[in-house]
Amino acid sequence: MSWMLADALGMQRKAEPPVSVYRMFVRDLVLPFHIGIYPYEHNAPQRVRINAELLVESAVADDDFARVVNYETLVNGVRELARGEHINLVETLGERIIDLAMADPRVLAVRVSIEKLDVYPDAESVGVVLKRRRKPPAGG
């Protein structure tokens, strides 16, 4: 049994529901994107590999789908981006994917890697890794 100073001082504490933190991920999603700054990159889509990892906070799931972040929502959102307008920078694409993930308030942090797969014949890929964390609540 743990002893808390608040208990010893007679201070009442609110019982808070248990909270879980887990990582949800999408690995090696490869889609054709209209992406790049050079004129020849505006002519045809390029293969882009996306990896995303989300740190999620939620109440204990109890096998309840409504209490978890759905990776299908993220994958479908990325597919929509792939069908959308031309994007100049992989950094911009990464930020848009992070925005999709952070739309769910349970997502505390996101790490996304974006790789263009066909830029150099002697390199598997080139790209970026972006991270974003949600700011903690004021006073917390």
C-alpha cells in the first residue's frame, strides 16, 4: 500500500480514471505523390515512403474501438494527400501528415519520416524526419 503526503495531511484527492499511453504506427506506406521543386518533378508522380509513429494517451481500452486512435483514419488521410495538389517540399508533406495525426486530441506526439524513393540511382531514398509534441496543459 502506498502512502501519500496528501493523505497524511487530510487533503482530498479526486479519483482519476487510469490512463494508458501507447504507440500506434504506420510503416512503409508507399504512395505516388506529386512532389518536388524541379520542373521535371511536376510532370509525373514520384514514389514516396511514409512512416508515422504516434504517442497516444487514452483511458484503458477495455477492448473498445472508440477508445483507441484508428490507424485507418491516418492512412486514408495520407492517401487523400497523395491524390491532392502538387507539394513542393517533403517537409510540407510531413507537416500535413502530422496535422492529420494531431487532429485527434489523444495524440500527444508524432514522428513522421518522408522518403522519396527514386531520386538517386545509388541511394535507396532521401528524405526528412519531423517530430511534434503537443504542449502540456497550462498549470500541468
